[in-house]
Amino acid sequence: MAVYTHLGAEDLAALIANYDVGELVSAKGIAEGVSNSNWLIETTGPDGKGARYILTMYERRIDLDDLPFFLDLMDHLAAKGCPVPRTIHDRDGASYRHIDGKAVAMIEYLSGVSVDHPTAGQAYSVGKALAQNHLSVADFGQSRVNDMALAQWSATVERCGRDALAGIDPSLPVILDETLAGFAGSWPENLPGGVVHCDLFPDNVLMLGDEVTGLIDFYFSASDAFAYDFAVTHAAWCFSGDGRSYRPEIGEALMAGYETIRQLGDEERACLPLFARGACVRFITSRAEDWITTPADALVTRKDPMDFVRRLQFYGEHASGLFARGK
């Protein structure tokens, strides 16, 4: 989340008036993430008792033709009982609107906080929630090509340019070239899958104690292998923020929680080392591009791609034993 576009109080009040949520009381920009502008909106509420919502303006990476897919997915998962915020539809029944030529959507506000240093109990609950999502998409009925997958990683490297990548760290271009060459012809296909989150970092999970109260930010969701989505979550949750330290208790709890709801097959397990390294490359490349292209005046904190280079190196040395059954 971030704020790239600044909306005045009159603009926001006029927008909110299209929804049955009461009148605007306050709006606060949220300075997290990298792709969209977001505000915490407080209104008088449809019943006059006050209410909160998240307002998102879609700025980067999202093809607006995909927006109904993302919002429909959230509504589907919420209807299935997953801890996912529903979309607030306007008085005409639309799930999003346009302002100043950009799409905006109102999303249900869910209580809870994102954790910086998760406990094993929290990781266990996140594993369960992830598996619940995987089972709940069986009858979603829509699909989307993952445009942040293997082919895109190589394209991002070319877009960034090796000189710019070397400006982040001199070793980065060689690491990416060698790793991507190793993926060629070896990426698994035809594993169990469906529409998955693809970006379930701790800041996309809301918790109260050990309870997951919200899974948010589904704007990278796409059709892919469930095991790949698990690997993304593992890479996001099981390390210190800078990627220098692996936390085995978190990895074990995440896996245990997931498998209380859905068992990973032997073939899926065997693919996890490759998927984990792929997940690292996905975030190295997207973070590198953001590092290079984010405007200097944007209310956003850039994320260091080298945090995931360290994870990549760890998986390269340890992943084969890390994901063996019983670990």
C-alpha cells in the first residue's frame, strides 16, 4: 500500500456519497507497499454508528481488465468463510468506480494488525488460512494467467538493465542470470492448483493474537500451483526481514498448519525447493524494478531486493532437506 495520488476532502466526500456507507468523517493515507494508493476511510456508517473502510486507487501493474477478477475473488472467498474482506459495491451495484481517470474500490475494513516478528502459533494459523483459500477456490469458476511468473522475471531483468541492477548491488546481475538459466526447462507443470494469492507477506495478513482475522491485497492473484503459493508464503514468513536469518520454527509451524487442512502430495513436496527459489527471484526482480523506477516524491518505502537474494542463497544450500516430509 502507498499513496501516489492525492485526493482532496471534497473529492473523497463526493466519491463516498456514491456508497451506502454514510458521510465521510476522515481519510488517512496508508504509506505501505508499492503498487496502489490507499486510504483508511472513516464514515458515519450506514446506520449512523460509524464505520471504517479501505479505499484503493489502482496505480501500477494492475490491468484494469483484471480488476473485476480480483474483486470477484475476494467476494467469493469471503462468502466461503475465509477471512477475506468483501468488496463494498456502490448504489448501482458496481464493485469499482473511476475518479480522475483511475479506478477506485471500497473494501471492507477488517480488524487486526500485521506482525513483524511472527510466532510459531501465528505461522500455524497462516498455514491453515492459506490451505483454506486453496480449497475454497475449487468452484470459483474464473482463471487468470500469472503475469508475474517465470517469463516475466527474465523480462524484468531486461527492462531494468544490468547496469541499473548492478547499481543496487554489483553481484545482482550475475546472480539473476545464473539462477534464471538454471530454471530453464525445469519449471514444474500440471501440479494441483487454482487461483492463488501469490503475495501473502506478513503485511498482507491481519492477526489478533494467533488468530488470522484478514488476508488482504489480492492484486497479484493468478492461476498457479498451490505448492508455488505455499513456497511464496514460506519465503515471506520464515526469515528475518533482511533475509539473513532463517527461523525453522516458523517454517515447521507454517507447514503443519497448512497440512491440517490440505496435505501436500509427494510431487508437490519435491518441487518446493525449486518453487522457493523461484519465489525469491520473483520478488528480487519486482523489488529491483520498484527500486529503480519509484518516484522520489512518492509516499512509499522502497524494499531492498537483496533481502530476497539472501533467501535465494539459503534455499540453494538448504532447501532439499528443508521441505522433506517430517521436517
